[in-house]
Amino acid sequence: VFFNDDYVAPEHDFDTTRKAGWIADALHAGRLPKVELIDPAGHLPLAEQAIESIHTAEYVEALRTGEPDDLASSSWFPWDTGIWLAALNSTAGVLAAVEDALANGASSGSLSSGLHHARVDQGSGFCTVNGLVAAARHALELIDGTVVILDVDAHCGGGTHSLIAGEARIRHLDLSVNPFDSYAPAGNNRLVLITDGFESDGRYLDELDGLLAEVPDDTGLVLYNAGMDPHPTV
């Protein structure tokens, strides 16, 4: 699992960012002894290129400099220099996890947060840059076949939807229980939004099984976004 202290570099104390540090502390304490924490700093140049390829130059510059403030803080986080550091290192982590998973044929992860609401030209919903799209596009360069994004955060991934529309080799499977950032799914995007009865574990798991059945046979990698806001009980 990839992580370093810059994942939590921003000065704010929002849980959305802080959770990564709490999980890292638990791992350092030996809660999961077979899980190793690795610094993704070696992937920072690649991460910067990925961010610049996904988001507009004006938005990326705002994340670096804080100007203009309304754009720099469009993710809803107040801007400080740690915002860019966190975005850069978090993206480096997802890119490193992609490479590690493909190289070893096993699960790999990153304690990244704030991904699926970010748009091409701004942040949104406590998401600064869309690391899911960065990871998916990087994976396309390394494999044949389809890359699947399985997103089970409680909220909808409207930013991901907007960024991958028309990319036939990326399949977006989105299971949500809150309509924030919802969208009209089409093409390679599939949204299942449970707005009533989501307290039922059985219903939720049935919907998840249905989405998993839609994973294409030619899938070379599945990107699983557990989310900062998971289902209440699952």
C-alpha cells in the first residue's frame, strides 16, 4: 500500500484527508502485519504529467499557486501549499499501485482520497484531482483490453463520468447510496443509485453482484475505489 506524509500535507483538518493518516498509523502499529507501506515519491514526475494531461493548465496552476483563489479552492478545501503536495503524492500513489499490481499479479493499493468528483477544469466535493482517471489511463498504456473502475463510495462519481466519456476501453461501474454528483449514465458509464432501502445489506450486495457480472471478459485491471464515505454497514 502506497502512502507518505504528503498525502496529509494540507493544513485543514477535514476527515476526507485525515483518514489516510489514521489508516497509515494503524498499519505502522501492526494492525495488518502483512501489509507494507511504501513511499510513491519515485512516481512524482509521472504523476505531474498525468495531472497535467487530465486537467486544464489554468486549474493545475491554481493548485500550485493558490491563484485565483476561487479555482484553487474549488474542491471546497481552503487552499494552502499542502493542497498541491497532497494531490501530487496521492496521484503518484495510484500510479505506483497500478504498476505494482500489474507487475506482481496481485492486489496493490494507495491511501489516496479526494478523487471521483474532480472535473477537467476544477475540483468538487472535496476532490482535487481525479486520480482514478489518472490510474485508468496509465493502465491503458500498460495492458491490452479493458480497465474497469469499480467505485463504491457512497456518492456518485460524476467527475469520473465526465472525464472518461467516449473512452471505450475504460468501463466505469458506480454503486452509490447518495445522489450527490449523480449523472445520466451512458456508454461506458454504469450508475446504480440506491436512494431507498440502502440500509439493507442484502439489497446493496445484490446490486454489487450485478455490477461485478458486467466486468468484461477482456478486463486487464480493476481499479477499486473503496471511498472515504462507504456504505453505512457493509
